[in-house]
Amino acid sequence: MILKSGKQIEQFEVSGSHYEVGLAIGSHFARAIHRFFDNYERLQRYFLPFYQTSTGMSCYQSFLDLHRARFPAYMRELEGIAEGANRPFKEVFLVNLRGEFSGLLSTVPGAGENGEEGCTDCLVLTADAALIGHNEDGSPAAASHMYVIKVNLDSGSSFTALSYPGFLPGNAFGYNAAGILHTADHVAPQPIKIGAGRHFLARSLLEAGTLEEAVRNITAPDRASGFNYNIGSLSDRKILSVEVSPERHHIHEVRGCYTHTNHYIQLTDQKQEITQSSQKRLTHSRALGQTAPKLDAAIVLSVLGDRTDPDYPIHRDASPPDDNATLCSALFDLDQCSLKIYPDHPLQQPDSFLEVKLI
């Protein structure tokens, strides 16, 4: 890994079983986990009070039983994180089901996903460039608390991912030793049901050996909610954007320039919430891509860094009326086998980045 000047993103390498990996992450990042959880309004104001109700406890138990049966290894990771950080397991599990519980609470003012979640992707595939650009947008409470982890599991799986404190790796962006890389965009399908959580499906991408296996993992049946997954394969030199809802999915193979924000654009009849920010970011990012004289890394970064719209910019700073912030930007270059992570604004501080070689 090569770190240029600017803000630091902490890196941490860990090996062992799923539980040992979680325990090490929880122990090492305990302070960050406590700060994030203590200040995460969604957890404190909505999830925990809902958990105390009979309906909330019933939903929690149903999700718990399902995930222990379907994702026992990932549940062991969460148990390790909770123990290592000395945080109640129910809080760690609830936060990793934030999309599902926000959907279940969508009728409670302020509790739903609408207005908080984000991310913008700009994907390019031409004869001269194969790029995945991603703005990681989220709660300002996570600012300066995210980290890059490199995991070597006893099973032989190895991956690197940007992670939020206390989260399973995978819901932001990452790549594995098989050359499968991905980013994830929030979407808000309705209704939400009891099923496999999107953080757990995203985590499974980090252990996919092929592009086909990656798609199978995220489209496995009995899903609770949805994500848009942008997946690249180094060996295939191919990029897919896969919209996933509880019942359906759509696979778009990228050619030229393709952008995605935080609503379904291929699953057009999916009931969903669409924020003004998501719609405006999509419209503007599309226009920037369509008018670009050349599709290259500079154009992708110019899209990710755009702040033309004073209310709903692509690169966000949590200024009203938009309450999200761009926490960092990432650029995967499949041809150069590299990932650059920009903790600062990618245009204002273009030399401030963490560079990771994918192979």
C-alpha cells in the first residue's frame, strides 16, 4: 500500500478464523466503534427503542434465527467484533441490519432510510479504460472512523475492504485475491421483509471466486431488502451493475459510461423511495459522462468531485438540505490493477490518496 499526503485512513491486517478476525477488529477499533455507535442517531433513537417493543423483539429474533442458520461464519465475525469492542451483540447485529430495520420503521418520521443513505458510482468500460469510481456517502458520525482491513481467513479466503466501525466488511467497497472487486449503493425498496440482510450478502462478495459466483451470492433467494452492486472482474475485464430488490434483480453490463446513485433505474416498476439528492446526482452525473470528451480516470474523478448543485451536489458535505457527507472517494482501475482511496476531495487534493495494488 502507498500512502500519499493528506488525511490518514488506518489500515489493519488480521488473520485467523471468522471469530478471531472479528475479535481482533473489535479490539483494535473499539474506541472508533464506541464513538460511532454512541453518536449513530438511527441506532440510539430508533432501533434500540423499537427493539424493546414486542414487535421489534419479534422481528429481531426472526432475523437472528435466520442469519445464524444461513450465515453462521459471518455471525461469528459479528460476535467477535462485539466481544472485542465490549459492545452488546444486539447493537452490532442491529447496525448490520440498518437497511432492514430502517425499512421496517419507514412510517416513523426520521427513522426511514430516506434522506440519510447515499453513494454515487461512475463506471467506465471502453477499449482504453476499465474503471469503477465510487463516492462513499454516509452519516457524518462515521467521518474519520472508517478503516481499511486486510483479512486472511483460515479457510484460504483473502480480501481487503473499507469498513465502517462495527460493520461486516463489504457494504462499502473492497476486493479479493480472486480479482473480484465491488462497490455498493444504497437503494430503498418497499416493502422490507424478514430475509437475508444486505450487509451479509455484500460480505459474501468478498469470498466470490468468479463474476458468476458473485452474482449468485447477491441474488440468492429470500432477501430482506436490496442494494445496487457494482462488480468488476480483473480476469474477465468486465464490469456489471446489479440492482437487487427483495424479489427481483437486474444485471447491466457496462459499456461506455454508466452512473448509478440511490434508486432503481433498471427495475423501473419496483416500489421505492427516491430522494431529491439521488435523482439530481443521477441526472447530473449522466450529463457529465455523456458530454465528456474522453472517458478516463480524470473524467471519473471530475464526476465524483462535482459540487455544481448547491443543494444536492455529487460530492457531499452534509450541508442542508442534504444531511449526507462524502466520507471518501475510491477509484478502481482494472487495467492498472490498482485502487486509489481519496479521503479528501479528489479534485481539490488530487495527490492525497491511499493506493493499493490489487495483485
